[in-house]
Amino acid sequence: MTTNKDFLRGQRHFLRGEYARSILGFGSALESGMDPGKVHLPMGLAYLKNSDFAEALISFSYALEEDPTNDHILFLRGMAHFNRGDLREAMEDFSTALRFNPHRSVVYVARSLLHQALKKKSEAELDMQVAVNLGGVEAELFIREYCLSQELQKLATSLFEVYDAPWGQDTGVTH
């Protein structure tokens, strides 16, 4: 099936930061018969960016039904759980994502923050060291893109301020 105009409209609104309108476009694409496997990931992202974590979880779960080993979708669903305060479920998704792809630094950052929230300092430091070793994560961008609840923003900001090693520096930690 070809990409439909409602889906394209949803993508355009997403790129403009108009997440509620984006969700409507993706919903219309689903109603018109577009392949749900292609719609649920971007729809979940729009819900996440719109801070509707419950709906984001539903969309990401549908996307995972189509692609259960997709570490990126697992990470995003974990962030939706984390922003909602569902820490156990977030840990499950992050750990599963890392089993499928142990080289995704952004998941180590998220799991480090989660360990910090759970008061597990040594686990938080280890995950942050691995993330730094892998490189490719910019702290401010991570906070802006994924830490959407106020509680998570505060936690991430405090952890990144404490952690002063430059991103991408070789720390000697192996993964």
C-alpha cells in the first residue's frame, strides 16, 4: 500500500511540533486502512512528545507487536513508562532493548537515570560510564527529547550536572 495523504499530513505536523494535529493525521491514516505497522511508531512518538504517556505506551506496544525485537521502540516505550513513573516497566524495556542492541548509548543513559531514581548509585554510574564510552549522546538533547515529565527533567538535569566527564571520552570501561 502506498503512503496516504493523512499519514504525510501527520508527519508534516510532527516536524512542525504540532503533536496533537500530528496524532489526528496518523489516526486518520489508520482509519483509512494504512498498515498499522507503519503508523504506530510515529503516532507513539507524537503522543510521547505531547506528554500523553498512556497513549504513547499503547502505540509503542502495537508497534512492538509488529517488530518485537526493535530496540528503538523498546527504548521509546521505556521512556514513556519512565515519564509516567512506571519504573519497573521502564527497566524491563531498557534492559530488553540492551539485550537486542548492547551498543545503543542512549538506552544506557536512560537506564542510568532510572538506577539513579531507584537510589542505585553504583549501577547508575556503571551505565553512565558505558554510555560515555560508547559516545553519541548529547545531554541537553536527551533531556529535551525524552525527559518530558517535570520529575524526569529534574532528575536528568541533576545527574548530568554531577557527571562531568566529557561525552565520548574513553573511560576505560568495557561493555
